[in-house]
Amino acid sequence: MTAALLISKGKIRRATTLKEHKKDELDRNRRAHYFTQVGTWDWQINADILYWSDEIYAIFGYQIGEITPSYQKFISAVHPDDVASVQSAEQACMRGDKHYEIEYRIVWPDDSIHWLFESGDVLFDRDGKPERFTGIIREITRAKKTNDYYRELAHYDRLTGLPNRELFDQRIDEAITRAQHHNSMLALVFMDLNTFKPINDQYGHSTGDQVLQALGQRLKHSTRSIDTVARVGGDEFVAILEDVKRDEVLKIVENLRSLFLQPIAIDKQLFHLGISIGISLYPDDASDAEALIHIADMAMYQAKQSGENNIRFGHAVPTAKPTQTKAE
């Protein structure tokens, strides 16, 4: 009896230990989900019953049990601009067309905006109709901000905040495509500072950087929303003016020139900049980016050679005509 009792107690201890181990493992999984901001959901479609794991309450800005989950409560939290894409992705999955996987924004009760990544699958009944929709949600706001930061580093100038050479190359191609589609004109404007080097030489590169930063802010807030102004070199800028008429190009460019010529105050010191500008037009001068860039660059060089603060229009480069030979 003593041996049997000891064996029985050993089994109870092992069972208790196993139960405690499973509980600890479950608690660790719950904590891991909480800290990684991952939650699970299960939507019984016909009964319209939605289950949320504890983590999802926090992901949507609620305390656990603060609200009763429902599809309407979920969709009302989705950012208004993202509702259509979320529901479209859901419908495609419920038709069996594709796996459900989407990034979208939600609005918390405090009006803050958060990014989520969601994926899921539909379970179908015997008749092939959607019965349950299950999946996971992960909070990705911080990751999105990090991605946006690195994307901005890749495409925007560090000092001025203006698009850089890489983004300019992309946008000029896109602008030409739009101009072709809409049968409209665009102007490419090359601008080169004339008196920037003396500022660096006399006052130092730190002051020169501050001048460029102030200039970048001025350009960003004083140009049309459809246009692109980029910094493509140390003291070189370029503008893409879309959907313009020939007789208004010069007026827009003169406004740009005035932004460069207005004095910039740094530490109570006024700095005056000079600017030389060259312009090429699509489709009058060329129909591709490379030719437009070459023509505007040559026009800018001519403006610089003729004196400070001048504007020059470029001209299409004539193509050589094949020589004709007399028939014998």
C-alpha cells in the first residue's frame, strides 16, 4: 500500500507539473503575443459573431473586455480611406479568389492613427459557402514609420527636404507619361546658384547648409502642388512644371527666380543669391527625358555665360538630314 501510495503521489505530482508547465507555456505565448502586438481573430460569418484574442483589444486602443467585438465595430475603426480596400480584399478571399493579406490604417478612440498588417483564410461549408473567417493582426506602425524614414532618406535631399536626383529621375519619366496621355505641355527648368561658393568660403559650410535649408523651405511652400522642385547637386536645382501653357511658363519661372533672389537671413546676416535658369519644353523641344535634360542644361549654361540671374529657353537639337546623292 505504501508503494502504491508513493506511485500515486508521483503520478499526481507529474500531472500537476505537466499542467503547470502547459500553463506557463500558454502564459509565455500570451506575453509574447502581447509584446509583439500580434492578435488572433475568428469571425463566424453567418452568425456574425467575432472573437478577438486579448491582444487585439490593445491593438485597437481598448482595454480587454471594454467593448464587445463585432464586424461593425471593426470596420468602423478602419480609416475611412482604407475601408473599401479592406472590404474588397475580404470579398476576394470569401469568393476563394485569393489569400487575405493587407496593410491598412485604423483610428483609435483618441483619434490617433495606427497601421496594421492582417492576414487570414476562409473556411467553407460543404456547399462551398464561406462559413468562418480566421486570421491574425499585427501592429506595424513603428515599422511603417521606419520604412518611411528610410524611403525618405533614399528619395529626399537631407538638407533641403526636396526630392533628390533619384526621385527627380523617376518623376520626370512619370510627368512625361502624363503629358503624353493628356496631350499637355510640361516645362523642365534647370537652375544653378551663382553666388553660393563665396558663402561657403567666407562663412563656412555650416552657414552654407543653413542657407540651403532655408531655401528648401521657401521652395517647398511657394510652388504649385502639381510641380516638383528637386535639389540634384550642391547648388543645382531643377523644377518639373506640369500641365502648363507656353505663354505661362515664363511667368511661373520668374516667380521661381524671385524665390532665389529674396535675401536669406541667417544669424542676423543677410545672404544674397544669384541664379541662372535654363528651360526646355515637352513636346516642343524633345519627347524623352534625356533630351529634355540636355536642352535645359545647355540653356542654363548659356544663361550663366550671359550674366547673372538670366533665363534662357532651350531649343530642339536639329537632327542631321541624310545627304542625297544625284542619280546617275
